[in-house]
Amino acid sequence: MFRRDFQNLSALRVREARRLADAGLYDGAYYLGGLAIECALKSAIARATQRYEFPDKDRTQGAYTHKLEGLLRLSELKTKLTLAEPHVNDAWARVKSWNVETRYQTGREAAEVLEFFDAVAGRRGVLRWLKQYW
């Protein structure tokens, strides 16, 4: 996949998550909101990869994960995150606990999901901050 593919997927997952949340389908909205961040981080990893670079094996294998903390590290944005505005770090604290296993979970409360989605895609959310590096 190309960097642009991850960017497009991130935007698509946000739109889908928003529609699900609007329809009261909070479990799916939560899951897709996290996938949007995963795709954005993978786009940032692709951007940090130099053209014609022979990829480091650990970095390459590490990118095939759904763990947001690991993807943040591989994207080389962890230090930038610590220097970001406090609201970005607050949003990240909410978002980073997402994992791909949420696809099998049900029963999330509306307030929890809406707060999570705001941390993902709100005006002061993680996605807005990530877009400057993807």
C-alpha cells in the first residue's frame, strides 16, 4: 500500500465511524475510530521511509501491528507528541488504549464512545495533529 492509501482509509474510517455514532451504533464507531488513527500512523511511517531505502527488518515487521503505541514509536513522532499542545496529549491518552480486539466487544456506553471519537477526530483530536506528519 501507498501512503495516500492509508490517508484515504483514515478519512473513510472517520466518516464511517461518525455515521455509526450518529445512528447509535457505538461499538462499531469506537472500532472504526481507532482504525482511523492506525491508518494515519501507518501513513506517517510511510512518510518517514526514505525513497530507495533498504528497510530495517525490525521496523518493517513492527509496522504490521495494530498497536497504536508501537506505531507511534515507528512513525518517529513520539518525541513530537511530548512537545505538542497539552490537548493533543490528553486526546492521545484517551486514544492509545484502543486495540483491534475491540471488534469483538460490545456494550460500550454512548458517552465513552463520543468522548473517544472526539479525541480521535474532533477539532482538538489526535487525527488533526497527525495530519501534519502524514
